[in-house]
Amino acid sequence: MKSKLTSCLMEFYKDKLISDKIRIFEISGVILTAVGKFVFMDYLNWRLLFVVFAIISWGVYIFYRYKKERGVLKYWGFRTDNFKKVFKLMLPFALVSIITFLIIGYFNNSINLTWHVIPLLITYPIWGVVQQYLTISLIAGNLKDLKSKKLNNILIILITAVLFSIVHYPSIWLMIGTFILALFYGYVFLKQRNVYVMGVFHGWLGALFYYTVVDRDPFQEVFLNIFS
């Protein structure tokens, strides 16, 4: 019953409450955030400040929309009614991904697992939820539900994956990894909207990817360098 009510709510928001103007505004906001990533994270190296600013800014927007339209959170994928279902759907992909990371890391001699991965496994899912909300929910979700332009799911997933990959330039490994991730995430989201599960897996897989394939230490880069 709860699942059916949620599905009805999704259709209501898709067809009635959210205009194409709002959808384009949200997509533009995500693109602007991506541009800010290149300026503030890559060029100015203000990684932590940018992440905090992005979380707060989009958090304010989410709260504003929630106050006006209470059901918009579930429409965006902030829901728990299908948490177990989506978790089980994504678990095999996550396990295969981790095995792949270890194999690539072994042959590239890039495995560098330290205790630094532990705080990232705890905190990175928060940023992962934000990224999935921006990339998958606001890009893929809005492209899917545009009234003026109907796009098929394959094209929507490809557009989303390409955009998500470009944001991780110039790291080739990150671009490849996020492209594949977004292909699968886009498919899952269009079937079962849940950014919580996607964010958790994004955080866990992302943290392990850095320490096994990319051979970088984000904990050192973001946190420890501030105090050095």
C-alpha cells in the first residue's frame, strides 16, 4: 500500500507540480555547480570549502522546495520505502566493482589502503548523496519528466553519464569509473528512485576507488593538509 501511494505521488509530481521551467532551472544549477568544481576545487584547491558550500547551498534549496511541496523529497529519491529493494539491486554491482578495483590496483601497483579510508567510508556517503541528488535526480530525473521534450531512457542515461564523467576531469581513471557508475545508477534510478542507497554506495565505492585504483589519499588532501 505504501509503495503504491509513493508511486501515485511520483506521477502527480511528474505530471502536475513541476514545470519545465523549474526543471531547466535545476539542470542549469547543477551545471553551474560543476563549473564551480573546476574553479574552486581544481584551480584554487578549495576542496573542503567548496564541498561544504555546495552541501549548504543545495540543502537550502531542498528545504525551500520541501516547505512549498512536501512530497517533492520522495519524488527526488529521498525515500526509505524501497531502500532494501534498491540495496539488493545494487549490491552485486558493488561487489563486482570492488573486486575489479583490487585487480586493477594489484596490476598497477596502486593499492594504498591505510586507516585514512575509514573516516572516508563514514563521511563520503554524505557527499555521495548530494552528488547523486544533483547528477542522477536533477539531471536524469528532470530529463525523463520534461513535458516539452521526450527523451528515451538510453539517451537520458548516456547524457547523465557523460556529464558526470566530465566533472571528474582531468583524472582518466575517475572519468572512466564515474561514467560506468552513472550508467548503472541512471538505469536504477529510472526504475527505483532512491538517492540514499546510491549515495551510500557512491561513498563506499568512491573511497575504495581512490585507495586502490587512483592511488590518491583524499583524506590527506582535504583534511590533513589544512592543519599542516
